[in-house]
Amino acid sequence: MSEQDSQDDNAESQTSSRRGLILILGVAVIAVAGGAAVPFLSPIDFSNFSKTTVAADESGANEEVDYIDFPEITVNLNEARHARFLRIHFSLQVPASQKYKIEQDVTKKAPKFNNYIQVYLSDKTLEELSGSFGRNRVSRELRDYFNEVLFEDGIERVQDVLFNDFQVQ
């Protein structure tokens, strides 16, 4: 192969890579411009996007909240010698306007809740309860259980389970 052929191949290769680079940059510019144009061309009103909780009035997401205290519960953890136990005391966060009715329902079903919580927590190990991940998981699962048992319509009125005390000994 002659020196001229080698230079031609090299020039062709550089031209080809420049075209590829220009093509990639062109596609990137079009993608960015298209993404920036979506809010202007979309029928969705993005100006109120941060206020989407307005539609959740039935669940009490925008109204004042109140708290229902649940009695302290102590359970043995799922450890080999049952040497460890968990003591929790928590409150249910509910819409203030519905507190009285929810509190009556919780009181009426208290034995069922106590039993579930004791069985649920006694199945946990120390590792499952440690750290914020473990506590958040317990809080979320208890909240889901309260909502499932108390409200058959599917609207979650218990917004959160807040721990007043969470001691593992």
C-alpha cells in the first residue's frame, strides 16, 4: 500500500469520525430542545405541579393533622435465646377532622391491633430493626395494616405511624 493510499484512508477516517461526532451532537441538541419544549407544548399545567396534593382532599392530605396515641407494646424479638426485646410506643397521624371517628374505630379493634403488632414484631430480628431503614419499614408496614383494617374504601386516612419510643434491649 502506498503512502498516498494510507493518507487517503486516514483522511477518510477523520472525516467519518467528524461526521459521527456532528451527528451525535445534533441528536443531543434536538433531544435537549425537545425536552425543554415539553412544558410549553403539553396540555398539562406544570405551573401547579407542586400543588398536586390538592386533589387528595378526601384522604386529608391538606388539612391539619392530629395524633392518636397507641399504648406501649413490649415483645421478645426473634432471637435464639429470647434475650432481646423491643419496647415501642407510637402515635397514628390522622386528619384532625376525622380523629374522633378513627379513634373510636381503633379503640373498638384494639385487641386485633395489639395481637397483630405483637405477632408481627416478635417475628423480627435485631438486624431487621436496626437503623433508620428498619424503623421506617416497621412504620410503613404498621401504617398499611391500620389503613387496611380500618378503611375498606381504600382511602388511607392513617397518614403515618410516628414512634414516641423505640427501644431494643
